[in-house]
Amino acid sequence: MSSREDETLARAAVTALTGQLALAPKPGLPDPRDLGARVTRRDHRMLRWSAKALAPGLAAMAAAARRTGEPTPALRTGEPTPALRTELGAIGRCTEHSVGLAGGGHRGALWALGLLVAAAALDPRADARDIAATAKRIAAHTDRRAPRRPSRGSSVSAKYGAAGARGEARTGFPHVRGALDALTTSRAAGATEEQTRLDALLTVISTLQDTELLYTAGPIGLRHVQAGARTVLEAGGTATEAGARALAALDADLHARAWSPRGSAGLLAGALFLDALPVTARARAA
């Protein structure tokens, strides 16, 4: 049974995901301009609704972490175990089914948010960097009950040598941490919150070996998208006139090509979750 703390973490994660969905313009990704999925083929209203279906599963993952994490003599907090990794995998597959019934989507976000929520539950006092490090230790274990059939993402990762979602987690979510740095930098420069979050998204897109893009566009297409994101950032980001023009051009280009950097969107949601944790912790303490 989940506690109030577990439900608070789950709500924070869902809020981060819906916050990512609300951003616009997101190049090649569903946003409020595309309510009927005319361009991205993913109905934005459906995605907002199905995001809420993640909450029970994420709360269950937090509860599993609190229950299964084993304290060590040197630490008063839980430590990731193989049993925890297996239980998180089982909860994740059930949650995918529930999300599918609600309209689908968010598979990549569920993977990232699930690990980060579990890591946050293991040590409620940890900061964002420590949570990412704990998520890395969880992901290092093998889910022994996972289906043996390869996913599309894992097949693309094997074909092109990309890290993929598993590699991202097993290296401590470097792109989530990079997005956190971008949030700090853009806020310090005076950007609005929406501009700040778009800059963080573009920071992820600029370097991530996105398996969705590799599948649809190949390595040349991936490099094209990465270069487009870097052009926006090198122009000063979305808060500048030049950066806004470059973003509009990239957005039009990706929509015309039907290329979507979906992996970057899920990692931005992870960054927004970690970014909100200090506020969440203060609210919990109050």
C-alpha cells in the first residue's frame, strides 16, 4: 500500500510529464497546437489524459522502493536490490497496460520517471544528483522476469550502437542532468519558464542518440536534428529573437519530415520531476 509520501512523488512525476506536454513549440513532438494529432499523429488531449494513468503505478513503485530497499550498516536509507528492480519491472508492465487502456503513449517517460521516483523514495533527503546516481544503481540490476522478446528500442540500440533508454539509466541519466543544468542557466539569464524548459529540451535533443529518430530517420537524420537543436542554442536559446527563429525553422522542418525526438521528451520530464523535488519536499515537511 502506498503512503502519502509515495502519492506525492507520483503526483510530482505526473505534473512534470504534463508540464512537458504543455510546452510549445516542441519540434516534432505533440504540443497544444496539435490537439487533433494532424501533424504528430499523437492526440495531445489523449496524451494529457493517459499521463494521469501513470500515477497509481508510480506510487506503487515508490512504495516498493521503501519496502524492498535494504538498509546497510553505513546508511540509514534503503539500498537498491535485485528484488527491487524485478518488482519495479512488474509494476511498470502493469502500468503500461493501464496507460494503454487510457490512450497509450509515455513508455519512455514511464521508464525514466519510474526509476527516478523509486530512487527518490529510497532516500527522501537526497538531492537531484544523488537521486540520479541511485537510479543508476537500480538500473544496474537485471529484471529477471522481463519478457525475452527484444523491443524496438533495444533492436535499434543494438543496430547502431546507441545507448538507448537502458544505457541512459545505467549511466546515471546524463541527459537528465544536462537538462537540469540548462534549466539553471536559462533561468539565470532571465528567460521565461517556458523558454527555460524549451532550452532544456533542445539541450537533450542536441546530443541524445534518440532511438526513435534512429528508427525513422537513420544516423544522418539524427545528426540533422541534433545540429538543428544546437543552432537554436548557439543563437542564444529560445529567449532571443535569433533563437526563436531557429526554433520555428526546426519545428517546421521536423513536422514536414514526420521526425519525432520522443526520447528527449521523456528525459525532459525526468529533469522537470527532479527540478521540482525541493519544492515537493518543503511541501511534504510543512
